[in-house]
Amino acid sequence: MTKGLLIAFEGLDQSGKQTQAELLRDRLMAAGRAVKLLSFPDYGTPIGEEIERALRGARNYAPDVMQLLYVANRYEWRTEIERRRSDGEILICDRYLASSVAYGEAQGLDPAWLLEIQRYLPQPDVTVLLDIAPEVSAKRKIVDRDRYERDLALLGRVRSSYLQLAEKDGWVRLSADRDRLMVATEVWAAVERRV
């Protein structure tokens, strides 16, 4: 049976996570693999709807409550992710576990706690960090930015947390401030041997 995989793309907003996830999905599907693309938060669930309200300013939750919502949103998908991966499917996530750690730590939360509350979620086989500076993120999206996207100091702390996680956990770290097809070639090189 074909081995299932869980691949997570992490990084600041506008780092190209969705673009790279879609390019990888297309390449894997062309190679005959079954692929499911997931994006977190998933605004199509009740918990996801609440997250969206908070990001747009209609709710004012403390950082720990926001991270609990994000984690709960992923738990809504746990059984489905486990089933699909055990059936040999490749799941590609635009954001996953590390987002809560990076954003939570940047807001003063304990990263060990953020990892602990996610330990029963399926763990990624590969995590790709698409690294860009906060200033690049801000230039790529000028309008309709949520509260996190507007806070460059916060994004700087998020990036630092991501870089520490990538170093400690052996992620694939790629500079995302380059041509997207060049980045996609490096993503494929990192994933190809596992599929």
C-alpha cells in the first residue's frame, strides 16, 4: 500500500504557503497520488467561524483563548486526517501545529504548553518553513489585513519562534523571498524522496 503523508507549510502571512501547497498538490496529483489540501484555520466549521470573527475584531479573546480555538479547529479534523493518511493519501496543510507555537510564543504564551495541547493531533512527516521578513509580508498584502498582519513587531517575534522551531526540529527551511517556481523546485526536492 502507498504510504500516506502529512506535509505542513509554515511561515508568516504572504510567505507563499497557499501557493506552494497548491503547486505541490498539483505535482503530486500529476504523479498519480491522492492528495487533500487543508488550510488552517478552517473557517467553514463553527470553531473556525468564531476564529474569523475574532480576527476581524468582532470578538476580543486573550491570546491563550485564541490559541485554544486554533488548536480545537485542528482537532475537528483529527479523525479525518488520520483516516486519509492511513488510506495512503497525502495531506498538505497550509499552517498546522507550529503556527500556534510561533504565534502563541510571540504573544508570551509557553511554547511547551502549546506543544502539549497538540500532542494528540497527527504529527507532520515534513514541515516546510517558508521564511520571509515581516516587512516583505506587509508589502505583499496592503489591504484587508487582520490584526496579526498589521503588527510588524509581533510578526518579528513569530518569525524568530519559527526559526528556532525549524532549527530544533529539523524542518526544511526555504527563503520565500524568491521566484515561486524556484521555491517550488526546492519544496519538491525535499518531499520527493518521501512519496
